[in-house]
Amino acid sequence: MTEQAPLFFGPYDETSNPLTREPLLAHNDPPSSLLARVLLSCSTRWFKTSWLGIFVYTAVCCLNYLIGYYAIFRPMGWEVAKLSNVRVFGDLVTVGWFALGFVSLPWHQWEQLTCIKTKDCRGVGRFMAWWLGTIVTFFVYGYMGENPLFQTSLASNLSPGQRAVYAVTFAVIAVIVAYWMAKMCPTRRCKPICEPETARKVIFIRLFILLTLLFVVSAALCSADATCKYHLHHWWFGFVLIMLSTAALDNWFDYFLQGIFWTFLTESIFNYGLTFGEFFI
């Protein structure tokens, strides 16, 4: 009887064959260039998330919803709908499903660099950077939302000041995207703190291409419909930024950024609601 290989979910190019302990690359060499791997590589053999990691990530994201709604927005008197217990429960389920989906992505190594796996102070620091990114941004985002300057959409008639606000906002997003792109080919000095594995670079580029196509196609479809105003939901921007960050976690700053992006998604759920079938407001 031939020996069958056990189920194996190790990373594509970071581990060995479970039977022979020989490097996988010796048997299945990937394409030589990054671009070739983006287009041709099909391996998905990696998985590093434990039950504890899934539970902590999902529980903290749901806890952040409760903190944002009950401990920050309502006590501060900021504009927010008064939600019923049924609505809050439904929102928590929605946040939980988002969190479960993100933390379970095979390339998302959130758990690997936190204290769940590192068992050291640096891991605690990364976890706290991620959590505080969300909590601190709740205060900043909520305070800004009370200013009429920020209570507009790109689909409305904007004043010069409001145009400046959007210009700064998209400039910041562009800087973040440029930072991520720089991580694809970091300088020698930056490599120790921000160099994703080649396999995660491939995932990031694929995600970036797919999400860019969604924006382009949605804009084209909306412009062809006289009744459509191109005003994307806030939760969509939060979702996109979190998704991209899942393939780019390497240091405490990356964790802090993902925490900030979670604020956009969470606040949109309790402040505006979320309808999956409606891409535009």
C-alpha cells in the first residue's frame, strides 16, 4: 500500500514537503520573476491561523463595534442613529462575518506577529497598535464628522474647502498605496522590517488589480446610467483597504493601519447600515 501524504497547508515557498522534509521548491519551482508568478503561479498551500487567533481577531472586532457605538459616539453626543437591540445584534453578526473572513485568509499573517504566536513584548506592541488604531480613529473620525466641512459626498456640489478635504483624503490614500508598492521592492535598509515574502507580494498585486478593476467597472456602469450617482459606500472603502492590508502585514505600522481601516468599516455599519446588494448609495 502506498503511503498517502497528509493534508498540508504550509506556505508556498517557506516550508518543506511533509513526508521527505525536502524544500518544496526542489520539486515545484515557481516562475522566476514576480510578474510571472502573479500571472502563472497557482499554489495555495499555506495556512497558519489557529482557533485562538480566529477567536481573538473576531471578538476584538465585535468589541470595537460596541466600544465605538456605546462608549464613544453616543456618550460624545455625535450624530448617530439610536439602534435597537435587534439591529445591534445584526450588526455584530455582520462585523463578525467580515472579521472571520479576513482573519481566515490564508495569506493574512495577523496572528504570526502578535503575542499569540511570538509570546513577547513586540507581539503585544503590534497587537496594541492594531487595536488602538481602531479606537483612536473612532475619536478622530467622529469629531471630524461633526464638522459640516466633512458632511458631503463627491456626488454633491462641493465648495473649495470641501474639494480640498477630498484632495487631502485621496492624497493620504495614495501615499499609503505608494508605501505598499514600495514594500514590493524595498531598499536594503528597510528589508528587515518591511519585506513580505514573494508569495504575499503575488497575492497583494493580484488583489490590487482585481479591486482596481471593480472601481473602474463600477464607474463605467454608473456613468452609463442617468439615474446613478457615483457615491460609493464608506464601508466599501474600509473593506478594500483592509483586504489590501491583509497581504502587507510586516511591522507595527502595518498593524496600526489595518486598525484604522477597521474604523471605516465598523463606523459605517452602525452609522449608515449596510446593504450587500446595493453597491452605491
